[in-house]
Amino acid sequence: MRGMPEHVVRVLSRLEAAGFEAWCVGGAVRDALLGREPGDWDVTTSARPEQVLSLFAPGALPTGLQHGTVTVKTEEGGVEVTTFRRDGAYSDSRRPDHVAFTGSLDEDLARRDFTVNAVALDLRGRLADPFGGRADLERGILRAVGDPERRFGEDALRVLRGLRFAARLGFEVEPGTAGALRRCAPLLARIAPERVREELTGMLCGEGVERVLLDYPDVLGAVLPEILPCVGFDQRSVYHCWDVWTHTAKAAAAAPALPVLRWTLLLHDLGKPGTFTLDGEGRGHFYGHWRRSVELAEEILTRLRFDNRSRQTILTLVERHDCELPLSARSVRRNLARYGEETLRLLLAVKRADNLAQAEAYRDRQTLLRQWEDLLALVLEEGGCFSLRQLAVKGGDLLALGLEGPAVGAALGELLELVMDEQLPNDRGMLLEYVKEKGL
């Protein structure tokens, strides 16, 4: 098990020296037991908030007194210290209306979401585990603490947290907990879109995302109803051996675990059910499905309040996921001009993942994509011109020749096209001479 950081040890030690119980609790303990690198280490204690503030003054901040939380400042970062507590009623299905402090660690652990998070560790390495969290970690099981329906009814976000943990840890959800996830999914309507987005992003970037997507489309459909027509939709295509949703799940899992890539693959084929046609031989086609996918993706990304940059990148990738990329230096330069290197590399990753989720006989595009990446590297290494910034002629040069207004931009665009197509070298003198001769 990974050790506790020294600055956290100092916080626990001072609390214990003052006569209080003090334990590390939750996700960091869980990850340490799994041999993973823990994130933030949170502390729970029998000390009341005012006692914590006094003990660590002046380096303590009352960041959540209504819930018993004080942040202790250290050189290595803040440590959240929260008093043992019992939660009151959850009238908004998100946060308790009030909390009551308690002297019992077990009572504090009893209010937590899943057994694997209801574990605590003290300075001597003693583990408090009243609900069998360690055994569930060893078995790869995700199980709610106590009555799962009550847990999810208290805080509906736990429904998505459950899917995120299952994907991140690669765990199977215990049947009773899984049933409660499904029954409580409608409560997600009460959760802020930003919180839904963050939990879904965490789920999508988990190693076990394929299994979660395949097992819980009904739960996800409570916040992403656009996915439901894809579930079980037979593509009737030689290129595909799976229905639209299974293809989507496998494609998402095949992409690198970057949010923009995983979201793109989740959304890229949403338009297929609405654009499906059969030809005379009974083969399925989805003409223009990318266009409908972009429309649906934009609705989702707007609803979940994605930032503008992420939204635009994802929409571009969805729109272009099925485009042809001719294997030529000219094609590379033109695509670099259109998208830039970063987005173009993301597009190649999308196309690779999409192809890996198709019928095996048609995965030969992996070779073409590798060749395309090699050619991209060569074009970049050679320093080819594929943007106005790299063009040897600037707007001021054309103004000096007498061009004005829109004619300047049009001429620059034409020169860039000629350079990318290797019809003219990227040489200032020759480009200006061309402008003079053509009277642009």
C-alpha cells in the first residue's frame, strides 16, 4: 500500500496530540489499498470545526463550516479536515439540509456512497472498514453502503459517480446496487449540468468505459436521451459487425483517454438511426449521418455547458470523422491549413478508434492511418508552408503594391493555395512577382 504523504502525517499527528481521533478517509485510502497513486488526502476527525481552526491557526480556513470542513494550509497544499458527522435529510437529492456532528467514525463512514470509499486509515496503518470495503476492492465489486436506493435518493449524483467508479476501477457493480442505479436514474434531472458533465467525462476516460457503456445505456439515457435510439440498432452493413451502440462503446474505449476524443467517439454516430436507409440488396446506409450527429452533439454539448473550445473541437471531429484523407503531401498540407496540427492529430486518433470498432475485415485502414501519420511527421519536419503565418508574403506587402480591403485577404489565400499545391515556392520575391503579373 502506498504511504501517506508527510504533510498529511503532520496534520494527523497534531490532531492526535491534542487528544482527538484523526483518520485519512475515502478515495485516497481506496487508491492506496489498490496500489494506485492517490489524489487528495482528506482527513476526518472527532475534533469540532472550531477546535480544528484553533489548533491550526492561523493556517486554517473555514471553507465549509456548515458541513464541518476546515482546510489546513501546508507548504505542500491544503488538506481538508472534516468533523465526524451524520447527514440530515436530502430534500434536493444533492446535499443534506443539515448535518449533526458525532463522535463516532463508524457513523461518519455509514453516510458515504460506496463501501470502497467507506474506509479510513490512521497514522499507524490501522484500517477502519466497517462495511467490507477492502474485501470489495479485492473482489472488484462496487457496492453501496447500506440501502443503495436510499444512498442514491440522498444524492442523485451518486448514480453517475457509481458509473465513473466502475469505469475507472474496472469493477463490476453488485446486482442490488445496479438495480438501484437504474431505478434512481430519473433523479439525475435535479443535478446541475456541469456536475453531470464532469462525472460523464470521468466515466468516459476510465479504462473500463466499454463495459459500463454497454451495461448501462438506460441509466445514461436519463441525461443523454439522444443515445437511446442507437442501442440495439442493426447497421445491416458489411463494414460493421455490431449495432450502433456497441460500435460506439468499442470505439470510445479504443481511443486514447482524452476527454475530447472519448466525447467525440461517444457522439460521432448519434445521427445514424435517423438517417438509415436500405438499398435494393438489403444493405444499410447512413448518408449524411455526420450532419445529424453534429446537430445532436451540439445540443448535448450546449446542454452540458461545455467550454467553447472543447465544444468546437468535438463538433469538428464529429463532422469530419468519416471524411476521406488522400495519402499525399498535398492532402497533409491542406488539412494542416484547415485544422492545425493539434486538431488534425486528434482527427487521426478518432478515425483510428472508429475503424478499430468496425468489422475485422475492414480494419486495414489502420495501415493507411499509420502511413498518413508518417507523412504528417515528414511534412512538419520539412517545414512546409500550410498557414498564412508561414507564408513569405504578408498583408503589408500587398498593400504596398496597391491592393486594398478584401482583395488583400483573397490574394493571400490564393498564394497559400499555390504554395501548398507546390505550384509556387514560398519565396517572397516570386510570390510578389506573381501578384504583379496576375494583377491580383
